[in-house]
Amino acid sequence: MSSERSTLITARPPGLVDVLDRILDKGLVIAGDIKVSLANVELLTLQIRLLVCSIDKAEQIGLNWWRYDTNLTTRAERAEAENLELRERLSVLEQEIRSLAAANLAAISREQNQLANNQTAGRKAKAKRRNRP
């Protein structure tokens, strides 16, 4: 029974996962040239080189261009620097909002105190006028 089972397992065709695993592990290279000519005058040449493999395999064979590509690395550094600058600006704006809110509360409190004092003074003046014969 176990021998039938092992032959069934080894006899089945490889699935997509198996094929992708092998390609990423071993690598796959596709190379080609396309030349466009008119009257024996070469107008355009395209050289196509495609390597499909895992990052680990690429580093094993000496390919690590993504670490030094300025389009990839400096953009990330610039984005990080911009992010840091924006966080600092946000912090400054939040502090300004807090100080303005505190100043606004103090002004409202002063106005309320002044209004209460004015009302008290007005009542006292009315009371004085009533008490005069």
C-alpha cells in the first residue's frame, strides 16, 4: 500500500507551486535581441535580458543593484527626511494651537470677569440711587 502511494506522489506532474519554487531557487534567464532594419540599415536594436530568481539567489550570483540604485535608495531617504520635517512642522503647529487656545481662554475669562464686575457695579449704582431721597 505504501509503495503504491509513493509512486502516485512521485508520478504526479509538477504543479505551479513546484515550478515557481524551482525557478526562484535555481533561476531562469531569458535573453533575446530584436533588430529593426530598413533597406539593410539598422534603425533600432533592443537587447532583452530577463532574470527571474529569488533575492537570495540574486545576491549569491552577485546581483544586488537595488541596494545602490539611486532611484530606489535616495527616494526612500528623501521620503524619510520629508516625513521627519513634516512631523516637526506638525509639532510646532500643535504647540501654536495650544498656546492660542490658552490665550483665547484667558481673554474670555477676563471678559467674563469684567462683565461680572460691570454688572456688580451697575447694581451697586442702582442701589445707591434708590437709597438717596
